Amino acid sequence: MSWRAALIDSCGVWPGACEAASFASVGGAVEPRAPFPDPTGHGSRLAQLLSTRGTELMLAQVFPSAAPSSAAAVAAAITWALKRGANLIHMSLGLAVDRPVLRAAVAQALAGGAIVVASTPARGPSVYPAAYAGVIRGTGDARCAPGELSCLGAAHFGSCPRFAPGTYPADDAMPRRGGASAGAAWVSRALLEMAAIATADQAVSALRARCRFFGPERVGMEARPAVSR
């Protein structure tokens, strides 16, 4: 079995993506629509990190601009990805308050056997969906070079808080520091470089086996506030 990964972020167009759709709340309803180029560059950098050899990458665009998205749009993107066979779902985003629609979508993904990775701040309150049981949490850890991992707790991992040089076409115009967003993406990349894993528990064990550091670092990285409602 190979990896079929879904990136839920701002990227709607990326070379090599096998499928893509865009989601936004309009009049209380969310429906897929034609994707368009990344308005912020954030998702494109994530897509570059997740574009590993042998991975089928799907793009679920939930940020039509630099403004926050909605829990309903993210939930719709999760459901869309599951219907298309995603076995890993990556979200470098976070909501300060639990929302039933998002909780239900993540529960559906986990029940269906998908591995879910989401970013979380290294310090401060937890965010959703990273705070849901069964989700693998990723954050930035300044001790880690690209590709290195740290174990910060049960199903909680850190990695390099920077995007690698050249991970976006306009690289010179954009900072490479990504904090929790980048750290979580490196965690997902570590999984995608392995043979596809059947369960979240197996994924956690495989990540732990790759960790160079154990326990928290002193300086925390901030996660990207991503969802407004």
C-alpha cells in the first residue's frame, strides 16, 4: 500500500498533485469548487515538503486569502479527502475552540483508518484538531535540523521549525521560518518517507523510533492561528 496524502491548507495548484478542490463557507453551506493558485504561499511550502517520492498528494484548499478559514470548510475538506482514499491527512492550522463539525470530521477520518497530523503550539493552550484524541501533534523544535524529530509526549512530536531553502518559487521574497506549521509538516514528511503504515499507533511507534531528542526544548514555537469559527 502506498501513501495517498491530503494537504488541507491554502494551496490549490501544485505540480504533481493528483487531485485538488477548494472549500469555503457560503451562506452556511460548504461545497467543493475549482481550486486556484495559493494566495499566501504557506500551503505551497507545505506541499513541497509533502511531495515525497511515491506519495499521491491531494490538495484541499480552505484559505481563499490570508484571512482565517472556517471549521465547516476544514471539515468538508476532510470528508472530501476521505472519499478519495486519503490515508494521511495533514493540517498545519489550529482552532482555539472545539467545534462539533470539526470534531465529527476528524473522528470519521480516524475511524476510517486515516492517520491525521496537525500542528500545535510548543507552548500555550492546545488547539484543534491537534487536541483531539488520536491525532498526531506536530510542532517546531529549534533543536531539530530538517528531517530530525523530537518526542515531546504521547503522539506529540517536534521537528525543524523552518522550511528548507527553495521550497517555494518566490523563496527569496518569503521567510523560511514556519514554526509549528513547518515542524508538523516535517513530521508528516517523516511518515511519508516510510512504507505506508496501517494505524495511528504504528505511526507513533515509527516516529518515536526516528527521534533524536526526547523531552521539551526551552524555547517554544507559535502555531499558526488558522480557523476563525
